[in-house]
Amino acid sequence: MTISRSENSSGISRRFQPQIRESLVDGRELWNFASNDYLGLAHHPAVAAAFIEGIGKFGAGATASRLVTGSAAPHLLLEETIAAAKKAEAALTFTSGYNTALSAIPVIVGKGDFVLLDRLAHASLIDAARMSGASLRVFPHNDTAKLGAILSKLRAKNPAALILVITESVFSMDGDLCPLAKILAVCETHGALLLLDEAHATGVLGSQGMGLAEKLGLQGKIPFQMGTLSKAVGLAGGYLAASRDWIDLIANRARPFIYTTAPPPALAHAALAALGIIRSDEGKSLRETLFQNIAILCGNHPSAIIPHILGDNETALAASATLREKGFLAPAIRFPTVPQGSARLRITVSASHPKEAVEALADELKINHR
């Protein structure tokens, strides 16, 4: 793809950034406040040891797709563990969160059905909805009254249609939560299915870190619980927890799942170790540390994602550059990732950040709520 001069001059063009807790960028050591490694598990010794152990036991790669010879014992055990943790009948894992959406949603709905998406839903959910062939509707962000009105009209015209409502637990650019109990009630009233993406809530919310649905005691009531293994879990991959019938259907019809080589069994083995930590007393302690760090920056904020909205692209880029000079990595997020005029620094906090580093960033941003 060719990037035009206008795109470059308007501050849209991007450069690759390193992944780090602490790293050298252009020869300088920076604190990373852009990573989604919310609990620091990507560098946890037990997770790394499990990955190494998995390679020794199961090899470096799966060598085939899941429905051929690519399913190994760690894949199956990981799916059983996720299903139990999410209080679902079954679960299926995928190579990424994006692949999860592209696999599942076009199987759940198709031509003649309807998908209702929150306006701020992630790109993977939007792309999957478009691929499904279902009629797509968008409701204003977290507006349950408007969602109910749209559902009411659709039901009046299409009493037997399958309707899928899609939202996220924690929205990736604003860090706010969906009103899950109200959305679920609206869906139940109108006979719609709910798909909840817990990508940024897994590991962070809930008594055992299983997300917003667990925190609110709603896991057993949500038809589709989607998530990722690449953020707080610290690895790579995605999952969907649902009824056994839906999981079996998706496993046999989802083209991105069927025609993709399975993730390495060693990765699943490491994910089991990471989930074990998340659901343990250690995981609870990590979440407590995480929210202590969040409070330094933004008081009683509900997630590890803190948007520092600045407006235009150049202002956001300049603020990011200033922070870099001060020793912090906080890249500017711009259109099309966020709407025009809402360019921002997307600050992400980790339990692995020392308190002193968080306090120093708060002082630089002048948003200290201590």
C-alpha cells in the first residue's frame, strides 16, 4: 500500500514500536506504558518455564490444522480449563483474538440474520460481522435504550430472525466498561443472542480474573464469551466459550479455524500455566497491585486502559515525543483507530510497573489523582 503525502503530513503514518516493559528505543531506556501485558505474565518465570517445558514435551509446532493432526493434549486441556473457568459447556481456542472473531461470528449469523454492534466495537468484530453476510446495525456506545429500540423494531418485522448483539467488556481505546447486566436484560427481552468480548477484561476483572461477566456473576447467562490469550495472559491466541452445540458447529464450519495450522501445543501448555497464575492468590495479588498503579494515574478508573485525549494528531504526536524525552513510551493513537478529533495517548498500566515509574508519569501528565 502506498502512503500518500497527505497521510504523512496529517500525522497518520506509523512506525513499528518495540514490545517491552523496559527497553532501549533509539538508544534510550524507556518505561513502556503502551503494552497490554497488564499483569506482567509475558515475563513471568513460571510461564516461560512452562513454554520451554512444552517445547520439550510437544515440539515447537503443531504441524497441521486442528481437524487433521494438529490437536494435542494441551489444546484440549486448555479448552476444558477455559470452559470451566467461564462456566460454559465448552470452549475453542484460536491463533489470535482476531481469528476468533473471524471464525465464530460468520458461523453464528449469516444472510437473513442481524448483527447489532456497539459503535466502539473492535475492528475484528466489525470485520467479522461484515464477513457474515448478516444485516449490520450499529447502536450508540453503551446506549441500552437505543439498543432496545432497534431490537424492538427488528423483532416486530422479523419475529423468527436470529439476532446477535456484540459488545466488549472493556473498550480498548477508552478503557470504560459496558453496562453488561442491562445489555443482557435487553437481549433476553427481545430474544437476541449476546457475544461479549472480554479481551481487555480477562486477567484484570473478576475474583479469579475471568472478566466482567465473572465480576458481575453473569457468566452462565451469556451465550458467547470471547477473549484473548495475548494481553493479560501474556502469550498469544484467542478463545470462545459457549454451548457444546455451538462450539462443535464452529469447529466444523469456521474456515479461518479449519484451514489454519494449529497454535503450537507448547503455547497452550504455557497458557495453562498463565491461567493458573491468574486464578490463584498470586493472580489476585497482581490485580491488587495493578489497580493500585491505576489509582495513581486515574483514581477509581475501572480498567488498565487510561485515555489521555488531546484532540488533533499533531498535538498527540508532540505529547508522545515529549514523554519519550522524559523516559516514557506512550505512542499517539490516531484516526482511523479512534475517531477524527479524538487523537490521544493510550496509557496502559501493568502490575509490573514500579510505583515510582507510575508516579513519575502521573506528574508528567498532570493527571495525578492521589
